[in-house]
Amino acid sequence: MSLRYALLALLTARPLTAYDMAKQFSASVGHVWHAPDSQIYPELRRMESDGLVEARELTSGGRRTKREYRITDDGLVEFRAWADTPLDYQRERDVHHLKAAYLEWADPAAAREQLQRHLTFHSEQLQQWLAQRDGVLDRSNPTLAARLENSPAEEHERVVAFKAFAYEGLIERARTEVAWARRGIDLLDRLSGTAAEAGGDVEERRA
């Protein structure tokens, strides 16, 4: 159901077509809740059936039409209720940290490659979150700009502050994962050195 609220969040800024919503989704709330188009379009239809959004037909060149969605009063009520309701926490399912606990079974080169991939991924994520946070703070983010344009001026500071706060959480998480991967690589180096020293001691004893 979180996809539903992510879509409602987009529509609290302005009406959007399904196509524009899918694009905006990947550029904004998609940073914290990933969903492919194959999930977005059916969910929009369910939301319309439930009265949370309504659509109007727009002419789109020639005889083609497209549907523009807007949030309804019932949709706003449900979105506010979601915002007010504490979320339950689920037990962790983290395959990367699970595997890390058993890297003694892996070839050292394979273990290094996996940790390097983790480091690269989260380093890229970190740069993305920093850029998004900065775009929010300087108000150059196009999705934020549209939201501010349709919000009272006295609410702008709150809107910007909470969007930046969300990205700062992602930034700290990415920094933690980058540091963890680096420690893992250092651990591999240390253990490889220990193994090499042990191997040398065996050779000396044999001599």
C-alpha cells in the first residue's frame, strides 16, 4: 500500500498524467520507494475506483487523448491519515550483510569483488542523495518547485525542511554503507596478510 501513498504524495503538488507521474515518480519519491510502471498504472486505476483520485481527458494531438489525474478530497483525507499514523517496523532482510557473515567461505578475490561492488553502489547513491538534497535546499529541484508554486508561501520553509531531512537520512545511510565496505576490504587485506605469514611459518618449519 505504500505505493498508493507515494502516488498521492505526488498529486498533492499538482495534477499529473499517468505518464508524467511515472517520470516524476522516478525523479522524486522513487528515490525512497521504487516501483516500475507496471505497478504504477494499475494502482492509479485502483485509486480512481476507490475515489482517491479522479481523471479528466486531455487532447494530446490529433484524436489521441490522455488522462490527467488529480487528488480528491477523500484522497487528501486518506493521505493526511497516513501521514499521522506511525508505521510498523519489519524484521530486517539484508542479503548483503547476511553474506558478509560467511565470507570466510568465499574465495578472497570473490569476496573483494563483492565488497567493492557494495562500495561502488553506495558511493554512487551517496552522490545522488547529496545532489538531490542540494537541489531541495536551493529550490532548484523541478518537482519541489512545482510543489512550492502551488503551496502558500508560509508553508515553503516546512516543505523544504522535511524534504531535505528525508534525503539527509539517505545520505547518512549511504555513508555508513561506504565506510562498512571499506572496513571489509581492509579486513580482507589484514586476513590475507595473516594467512601469508602463517604460510611462511609452515615453510620455515618444514625447512
